[in-house]
Amino acid sequence: MTNLFDKILNSVNKFFMKRQIHDRLQDLVTDRTNNDVIIIEGARQVGKSHLVNSVLKTIDRPYLTYDLEKIRKYAVKFQRQKIF
């Protein structure tokens, strides 16, 4: 019984964490004061692109996205920058 409870609790925690991240990113995207560029980084296959695309669908403003996994020349240039 504890194992089932732990699985349910883990799923609930993940849902709320994803919701918080989604809401925070949406706030950053819609706040036009200091957000010319937003960089999302993290481990592979954790849902970064899905998160970004779901937030961008909700806004009414132009945007560009770059997937550094798909365009390696951008990734190489990005890695050379010392400001990050």
C-alpha cells in the first residue's frame, strides 16, 4: 500500500512542479521589461521543447526558437561564450 501511495504522491508532486515551471516561464515570456532572450537548458528528453512550445502557444507576440541539438553550429558558438 505504501508503494502505491508513494507513486501517487510522486505523480502529484511532478504535476505541480511542472505547473509551477510552466507558469514561471509564461510570466517571463509575457513580461516585456527585461526578457529579450530566455535560455532553457537541462538534461535531454525531459520536456524542455514541449514546455516552451506549450507556453508560446498562449502568447500573442512574435518569437524565435533554436534547438541546439538539431543545429549543431549554434551549439558550438553558444558553448564558446564565456558570459554563461
